[in-house]
Amino acid sequence: MEYYNEHTILYHNGKLVKAAEAKIDLYSQSMHYGYGVFEGIRSYRTSKGETKIFKAGEHYERLKQSALAVNLPYEFSSEELISATYDVLAANKFQDAYIRPIVYAPANMSFVKNTVSFIAIEVWEMQPFLGEKLLKVMTSSFQRPNPKGFKIHAKATGHYVNSLLASQEAKANGYDEALLLDMNDFLAEAPGANLFFEKDGELFTPATGNILPGITRATVIDLCNELQIPVTEKQCKPGELKSADTAFFCGTAAEVVGFRSIDDYHFPMEWQESKSALIQRAYQHKVKEDHVSFEALKEDAFTLNV
């Protein structure tokens, strides 16, 4: 996949510059120690033809909280960064795009706290990260990192070595993606997405504490409430997933994508007949601000709920 070319523009420390000319210090702590934080955001062409960044405020607030959690200096305002993001989208003539802000550290080979940090905002066109077909998922041999060893709620760059290893293992074994458990063998999440599963018309998702509390996850819970679909957050055992009717991953990059199977268990419910599929459609209407279609979907939800 091509992320940039000689014409691509990004935001770097207050300026719009060509991506091919932007530089990072090879002595940066981020390069050597995985010490940085980032966000994954999407923009969409709305039903009115406008460009809209979905939940921009929530994403940039999380970027700030991630930086503070790992002691990275953070002197940027959300208003400044949101405005800069729209400028980058316009400069690249993108509407439907993936957006990657990253805060990184200066040159520093010691473990002394930095007094400054730097920021870049990159954009590129990207289809749903895990594709659009139902997924064949593998329970990973890698665990989600212990929250006593990391600030697990922070979207820190170094955490994603764990994600890479788990996803690469799954693909090497013929699967589409991995599902990680936590250190107590409860269901946790995918390498870059949260988990929901459906049983008898109710949705379940792992509780916060050992997972990244995703913004898309929160959106799905809000959609469940709007559509009057019961949803429960709790610690979940793998056996509960392997007796569910269906399941899905959700995240900004992945959006909402259903499972075909987990390990040797094939989900019995037809995806399109599930409430999970209803959530998938509702999510697309929400991010594109298609209010007419969303209201019609509420009628479908009512039919399924009775």
C-alpha cells in the first residue's frame, strides 16, 4: 500500500510540508525505545457532501491523555490540531481518509524525562483495515500486556509490538486476525480493535481495565442504546465467545467487521440476520451523518427486538 508520494502533504510541528521532505532525528527516543503516542482517526464524505472528521475532539483528547500518561510533554491544543487536520485533508484533496497524528520524542539516549516533544499529522486513503469479509480469527498465544507493567489505556507506540507479533502469528497460521486474552485468560481484544459478541439478542464486550477503551467501542455501545439492543460490559471467558451466535471487531481503522469463526468454532447465525450486522450498518450511517437512513434502521431494530 502506498501511504505517500512526492505530492503528499503532512503537518509537522506547526507547518504543512511535503511528506517526502519531513525528517525525524535518528537519535529520537521514539526510534530507539518505542516512546511515543498516536491516534487513529477517520474522516468521511458525509451524506451532504461535506468532509467531516469523526469524533475529532474525542481522539485528540485521548492523544493528550496518552501523552500525559507516559510523561511526554504536550503543549498542543485540540482546536489547533483539528484545524490542522482539516488543512492536511484539504491539501491532499481527501474526504474519506485515515488520519494518523503522532507525538514523538527528541534525541535522548538516556531515560531522563524530555522537556519537549514533536508532532506530525499524516493522512492517507485506506479501506477497512481488516477488509469487509467475515473474519477467520485465531486465539493468539500472545497475551495483552499486563496493566501493572504499562499504562494500558494509553495509545503508546511501543505497545503495538505486541499487536504486530499477534497479528503476524495469526496470518502465518492461515487466519485473518488474532484475538488476545489478558493475563487472567479473559477475552481482551484484537491487535488493533475491540471485541463484541452476540448471544440470544444481547451484545457483550470485555470490560475496561485490561483493554484499550476504544472510541469506536464507545460508539458501538451508544448505538446499542439508541437501537435498544441490550449490551453488557464484563469479564468474559473464551468459552462464552465459542458458544455465541456471532461476533465482531470494531475500531477506527477496522470500522465494524464480523467473524466467520474463532479457532475451530464457526458461528451459527447468518451475519446479515444478526443485531451485530445492524450495528455495522448503523455505524456507517452515523459516521456519514446519514440521518434519514439511521432513522429507518431504528425501525429494523424495533422489529428485531420484538
